[in-house]
Amino acid sequence: GDSVTQMEGPVTLSEEAFLTINCTYTATGYPSLFWYVQYPGEGLQLLLKATKADDKGSNKGFEATYRKETTSFHLEKGSVQVSDSAVYFCALSSPSGNTPLVFGKGTRLSVIA
Amino acid sequence: DGGITQSPKYLFRKEGQNVTLSCEQNLNHDAMYWYRQDPGQGLRLIYYSQIVNDFQKGDIAEGYSVSREKKESFPLTVTSAQKNPTAFYLCASNRRQNTGELFFGEGSRLTVL
């Protein structure tokens, strides 16, 4: 079945460092891909998405490019802030349209001043 | 403001007691979901519903029950059959199955004493 694998955390960075969180997927066909963010004590919220190959999703300085050839959707940010400390989830939406979103296990990011 | 409301935010129960978690949405979404979140395990799907009076089991439905009598409401009952119920529970919804963007509530933290 469809699955998402993301790098295990926790990831600890200094403020203004470059961030990459790796995400790869397994799916039949062409899924839509998502990054969700969860701030402490809250639910998840959509950060960005891409619906077809080579699409780049972006929001709040974060970017991710849908790479079909490597089945990847890595999250990047050029300069992280303390306020970016959160748990980040990669997810995919099956192209069959018959099953709920599939989530990765999440990566905890801590940014220190 | 439209959104998803979960209640209560914190709940304590004794072993052997059933407890019901409330989830209400005013987004006019067709599909609703319940997830369980444990440290290091990401999100696991308990139940989901695509339409009123219909619902499907997710990956970890044992020990849980749901109902969907109204479009806006999808309560989750954690029964005494659930062996390890202490967790953070998240409710989510979207317009229809597999449109991708899920909207989440702020979660309910259940602790069994």
C-alpha cells in the first residue's frame, strides 16, 4: 500500500540555519503530496502542498518540490527561526481517491537562539 | 469563524470507564476523521466517515466506537476494551474524501489513571 517515510528526529538547529527534512513516498500512480505542521499542544495545519510532478509548494519561507523520479518531497527553509520549532508531517493523498491521507511519523524540529 | 471544535481539551478517566470525545465542525465538510497520536508514532487513523450514517474502520479501531448522525458531528467513544487509551486524539475533516487538505481540531488529551 501507499506509504510515507520521513527522516527521524529530533532535529536541532541554531537560528538562521538551513533546514532540510527528507520525505520519500511509495504510491501507485501520481499522488498529491503535503507538509503539515503541528505547534506544541495544537492540531495540525497545512503548510504547503504539490499536486503533480515538478510542482513546488511554498509557504512562510518553506519550500518543497515534488520529484517523481526520486519519489521525494523534501521540506526546506533557508533560515529557520525559533518560532519554526514544531513537528512536521509529510503526507500523501492516494491517486485512487479511495483512502484517507497517509502520514509519515513526523519530525520534531527545535530551533535555538 | 469556521472550524473544528474538540472537547474536552483534557480528560481523565479511571480504568474500566468509557469516555466520549466530542468533535463538531461548521465547515460543511462531508468527511470526518479521528486520529490517535502517541510520541514517536505519528498519526494513526482510528475511524473515518465520508457521509452521514456511514463510517469505516481505520488502522486501530479496536476498543473505539463512533457515530455520524449529523454532518457536523463525529463523536468518538473510547471504551474499556481499549487497552492503552492514554493518548492525544485529533479530529479532522475535509470537503470530501481525498481532496487532500485536512482541517484539524486542537485535540483532546486523554489520561487514564
